[in-house]
Amino acid sequence: MLAIDVKNLSKKFGNKTVVNHIDLQVPKGKIYGFLGPNGSGKTTSIRMLCGLLTPSSGEGTCLGYDFRTQADAIKLKTGYMTQKFSFWEDLSIRENLEFVADIFSLDRRAERVDKALQNLNLEHRAKQLAGTLSGGWKQRLALAACILHDPEILLLDEPTAGVDPLARREFWDEIHKLAAQGLTVLVSTHYMDEAERCHEIIYISYGNIIARGTVEEVIKNAHLTTWVVEGQNTEKLMRELQKNPDIATIAPFGDSLHISGVDEQKLLLAIEPFRHESDYQWRAAATSLEDTFIYYMNKPAGDFE
């Protein structure tokens, strides 16, 4: 069963096309990750789906409702978590949740607040002022507020930006618990480890969907061959290799370089003059999602039209 089924979704601001006639199908209870550079159309797409922005064109449904004409009904069943913490720092965690429940005139308010506190492991901090929380606990509070009304879709816009790795992992454990209960999740992220925890990912650039599928499918469909070289003075080597048009991407990782190309034989010819230098150790490597992400980010706009 599809929670989201839209076609030809687009958005223009004046003469600028931000989202360019994309199709999107998301099954119920799945976590879909949106990847792409800043300004690629990720947030705009999410806001159109939850009724916060009116699309320029498109047709389809979200939770069975026409996403153009029944946006108000969709909003009632959607939780939307922004990147910026937007709750009241001079109120406690419990007071914040109670206030949100009052604003939206929810029934069983005390029961809902208690359930949210329990589900997000916030009970022992319920009296703590929100302004004194670390980034990770603030995100838990924001998530708790987003699910107070038992939404069927959760939209997360870079929800863990600036949060430490342990807190991010714990946050994602909670997201998977919610998805296992039938909640559909769309999340935009720049973190590759988070993208790898999604059931499927969608790469957007210049308003176009460039790649979609499982992480393995997206990597495979990029058709990249990757080599890793380690050694001294890899910066000099990188400068030399960047002159070769048959190398698609070069990215430093500590004392090593990840070098990728779309034509395996041409890539081998490009690196051959340097493979026998004693300063470097070369090995063929599996292309990672980060290698693929960098490759797509480096492609010019004209390649996606």
C-alpha cells in the first residue's frame, strides 16, 4: 500500500524551477531518505507533500487524499520536524508537550503526553527546561511533539544536524521503531550513515530525481569503479590526477584518496603512470555511497536536464 503516490510534482518561484516534474511513490511503513546538495529541492518537495507549499503542477495522493485539493486533511495526519529547534526553551519538556497538545486541541492530552515521554525515554527529564537540553535531547523533544497526534507520515528535514554521533544513532533507533509500527517517514539528510539506514534513498539535484532505490541499487546504477591510494604527499598526486578528464571524482580521506571513474579501462589508464611509484600503495575498492554522492554532486546542471 502506498502512503504517497504523486506524479509530475513541480514547483516554480518566479522563473526558477526548484522541483522539476518528479514522480514519487512511498510505501506505508517505509523510511525514504532524500539526499542532494543544498538548494536541490529536497525541502521544497517535503513541504509540498505535507501541504505547506502549493505545487505549481502535479497530481496524486498522500494518505489517500488528493495532495493538491485536500492539503488540510493531510496536515492533520502529518508530523513535520524542521532542522531548527522551534520549541519554547523557558518551558520544561512536559510543559512544551502539554502546550503543543493544547494548541492543536488534542483529546486525551495527559495520556498522549505521558505516552510520548515514555516512548522517547524522556520521563526522567520531563521537568527539565528545554533550553538546558543538549542537541540530542532537543531532537527527542521535537520528535515527541511531532508524534503527539499519532500521525501516519513523518517528515524530517535534516533532523540531526549538529547532533553528536551517539545521539544521532539513538534518534534513528526511535525512527525505526516508529516505522515498524506503520509510520511512513521521509527524511532529508547529508549524513551517509543515516542514508544507509533508510529502506530506500532518492538523490535530488537541480530539482530532478537523479537516482533512487536501495543504497546498493543506487551505488550499482552509478556504474563507478573505485580505487584507493595511500601514501605520502597525496595532495600532489590529487593535483596531477585532477587534470585527467577520465577521472570522475577524487576525494581525500585522511592519508588516502578515493578515485572513481565511470569507465573502468580509462580509469586504469589514468592511474597507471602512478601505480608503480614507491610512495603509494594502491588497491581496488568497492564504491561507497559517499563516493557515489560526491560523484553526483560534482556533475554540472546540464547533465541532469
